[in-house]
Amino acid sequence: MLKEQPQMDFVYSSGVLVIQHLQTNYKEYHDFLNFMSTVGDPRNIFSVYFPLWFHLSHDVGTKMIWAAVFGDWFNLIFKWILFGQRPYWWVHETHFYHNDSVPYLEQFHITCETGPGSPSGHAMGSSCVWYVMITSALSFIRPSSVKSVQSFQRFRLLKSSLWMTFWLIQISVCVSRVFIATHFPHQVILGLLAGMLVAEVFDHIPSIYYANLKVYIQTNVFLFSFAACFYLLLKLTDIDPLWSVTKAKTWCANPDWIHLDTTPFAGLVRNLGALFGLGLAVNSEMFIQSCKGKNGYKTRFKLMCVTATLTFLQLYDFIKMPTHTEVLFYVLSFCKSASVPFSVVAVIPYCVHLLIGEEDRKLR
């Protein structure tokens, strides 16, 4: 695989120098950079960002899931197309260096991602979801008419502050992924730009807000079928789509750092589950009675839903999928991922709706 891309040697070797510079001069920021990698983890979209935003605005929460799922799906397809190396294994397998001059790259417990490296999934997922959040926040606070110069200036100041926050977070996530030697600089830049593009596209697809369960199922079938067919096509052309998993197992400093949930299909299954769960939830009677009913517009109802969902999801995250059988892991991962938006959108709001209704009856 490395011999097929000699033109990339200069790009990769330059990236290695950047990684060494960061690891040598900014080692004291390890904890912060490790935290920023966690902030950029695509799994946080479903367990943190989505529950917060959905109860603030159903449309924003819905758009966030659709953009995140399609963004991660495109990320998988492009990973299979681009065959991007990862720094922590490239330095050991490339012929660019002489045997006695192989650069040392420190590895961490989150370094050993098993999928191909380009584009960065963390950078792409983070920029996608934060782009949705920033643009949505600006649409909420944008004045319908400019009543005074002061109000216009306040909006411009707030707009600048929000975009500055966006870029600070994205740059920090990108630097963190390079620092831990799991990505080269060009891979995180590509992921950053691709994530913003996907988010911008879904800003112009209003049909997702009114999609019925059939549309969700058809979308799931299409995404899975396309990925499976593309996988089989690569296999038929004597290309192993899972070539990167072998390299990760060979060159990871600690075998315990390799996790099944970082493999290409794990992300696909997780995202398809989340999209299916959302479709099931927004078309359920529980959602209609709670979030679409009279309680759905009450601030108290929304705050109770957010508190309950965040608490539930933090506890739910302690449930780990068995990894001794891949097929079982993927099936259970799909079910667990589907249950998250279904709980956030339908089950928990319905329980809160019943609780508030019971309290109101007692007060009468």
C-alpha cells in the first residue's frame, strides 16, 4: 500500500515533523489535547449535542443527526477511496527513511484508530455538528429587522464571537488528533472542510424535517447497501478494505488500545442505528403526545427532558458491547445506537409528559 503512493512520501514526512514538534514542545498540554479529542469524538454527537439541541429545537436536532450520519458515511467511503496512512504505522513501514533513522512517535491510549486515516473522522464530525450548532444559533438570534445601529452591532459582535469559538474548537480538535499521532495534518484539514460542506448542504434540505418512517428506512437501506456493495467491489479488485486493521494491530504500542468500535463498519452500524432510532421516534405516538402536545412548548418540560436524557445517557454509556464476536457486536451496537435517539425523542419526553400531567391533576 505504501509503495503505491510514493508521491505522498513528502507530505507524510512533513506531517511527521509537525507531529514530532508538537509532541516535543507541547507535551505539557497532553491532558487538554486529550480532552479536545474527546470533544471531537463523533459518538458525543448522539450522547451530548443532540439531546441538548433537540429539546431546544426539533428541527436543529433532526438536522444534526442527518448531517452527522451522512458525514460519517461519506467519511467511510472516502477512507476506502483515499487509502490514507496513519502516522503511528507509516513511520515503521515506509521506505522513505533509512533503517537507522526511523522517527520516534509517541503513542497514547487513543492513538490506535483502526480505519484508514484520510479524512479525519473526528475533525469531520466535529466541524459538521458545530457548524450546524453555530449557524442554528445565529438564525435564532438574528434580528428580523434592524431597529438600531446598536442592535446590529451587538449581533455582529455575537456572530464574530460564535465563529471565533467554532474555529478555536476545530483547530484544537485538529491539533489534538495530530499530536497523538493518529492523523497527519492534511487529513484533519480535509476532514474539517468536508464536515462543514456536509453541514451546509443539509441546511438546504428541508424535507428531512417532515420525513416519515419509510423515508428513514429507505435511507438506511441505501446507505448500508452502497457501503456493502462498495466493500465487495474493492474485494473483487483484490483490495482489502480492512487493510488498515492489520496495520493497527501490528504497530500499536499496546494491544489493549485497539478497540473494535473504531473499525470502519462499527461507525457505519452506529450511525445507521441512530438514524433508524430517530425515524422511529419522530413518527411515534409518544413523540406526538409529548413533544408535539401542549407540554412540548413549556420551558419546564424542556428542562426536565434535557436533564433526564443527559443523566440517562451518561449511565447508559456504561453498558459495553461484547467484543468476542464481531457480528454480535455489530447487531447489539445497532440496537444500542437506535435506542439512544428513541429514548431522547420519544420515551423520556413521554414519561415527563405523564409526570407533568399527573402533577397538574393533583394541583386541581
